[in-house]
Amino acid sequence: MIARVTHYRIRPGKMEEFTSITESLVPALDKLHGFRVLLMLRGPEEESHEATAISVWDTAADLRNCDNSDFYYHVVAQLMACCESFSPMKEQEVLVSKFPAAHAKSQSRRTF
């Protein structure tokens, strides 16, 4: 498995919109071949403007196939409308994971 890690700096007042956009994309992500799970994390302070996205894929080829789709560019454009900046995306090999198969794809949870 492979993970993509991206760090975002969200514009003040845009965190909720950023989160809503991310949630709205999950059903489409679930339909992509090889997609396993998406985690969107916020910095430790309640008012943090930092977010980190981790998406997990079966293979690097699955991840790259998504990158070459119109869907990917649509996602990036929507998210960047809420962001001041984002770091270069990094791919990392998943060494250990524990995501229940049925549970991981069906759960989108909002925490604020």
C-alpha cells in the first residue's frame, strides 16, 4: 500500500468550508480503483489553520491513475480555493495498517 501525505494552510474562516468540500468528495473517492481511506487531520490547537491529508491506496499505480483524471484536478481546485498554501505532496509506503475493510470505506466523521 501507498499513502499520499499533503499539508495545507487554510485561510482564516475557511476551515469549515474546507472540511465540507472534503466530505463531499468521499463518495467519489470510494469509487476509485485502489482507494482505501482518507484521513483529514487538523493541527492540535482548536483554532489551527493547518490540515494534513493522508490518502491510502492499494498501489502506487492506483494513486497515479487518480492523479491523471479530471476528478483529481477538480478536487485540487476546490480545496485550494480555501487554502493559502499547501506543501508538495509526498508518497510514502505504508508499513503497517489496521483499517477494517467495510468500516473504513463507509465512515465519514466530522468533529467540529
